Amino acid sequence: MSRGNRRQGRELALQIVFGLPDQSGGIYQLLRVFWENFSLNDDVLGEFQDEDSDTPSPKARQFAEDLASGVAEHLEEIDRRIKDFSTNWSLERMARVDLSILRLAVFEIIFCPEVPASVVINEAIEIGKRFGTKETPAFINGILDKISQEVRHPAAVEIEKDL
């Protein structure tokens, strides 16, 4: 899968995960509704596509579904990790886009060890620049860096705590 497919998949997954709190029918209902109704252009505002526009590649679509389904399946653990490392922000106070980006990246950090944490964090920052506010990249970088240190390098976190 090319880097373009993975980035596109992450951006699509962001749009899907953004809808999680509003969807009572579960992730599969949300995916169905998303793919049926929300074909969006590749621009900052996410305008609706014309019928002649390109659709996501099958690889990007599958990657988006895998990420969004993983977030939905592990949402409680993901949110707990975010709460643990966002000391001055409750989940309710976070911008919904920022929270959605964090949820996707935390899922990848915890459950996709084959993807380097630095790649996950960089992708989250780039997506944050595109969809969030000017504060989004620094905000998500700080939280994701702490989470990745705990999850991917727990011995280093224990040493820091002892100092």
C-alpha cells in the first residue's frame, strides 16, 4: 500500500471516527452511511464530490475501515490513555477533530506495532495541520509522544519516573 493510500485512508478514517459519538447503530452502520452518503473532495473544506470525481482506492478504503473499526472496538481503552496523558484537558473539552485524530493515532500506536510510532505521530500532525486549528499539531504531538513512550518504550518511562 503506497504512502498516498495510507494518508488518504487515515483522512477518511478521521471523517468516520468524527461521526462515532452521533451514530447509535454501531461502527458498521456508520461505515455504511458514510460510504453511501459522504463522498468528499480532497480539499480543506471537504466539499461534496461531483459524480465524475475520483473515489478512494480500494486499499485506502480498506485501511480507513480497519482504522475506524479498530478505534470503535477499543474506544474505552483509547480514551483512557488519552485522559491519562491530557492532564489539563478532559475529553469533553477537546476539539472534536483533535480528539478524533488522537483516537486514530492512539489506536495505531497501541494496536499496530508494525507502524513506527514516529510515523504515526507525524501522520497525525500532518492531518491535524489540514483539519484542525493552528494549535492542533502541538497539542496532539505532546499527548501522542507521551503515550508512545509508555506503550512502545515502557522501561524508559519507568526510568524517568524514578529520576
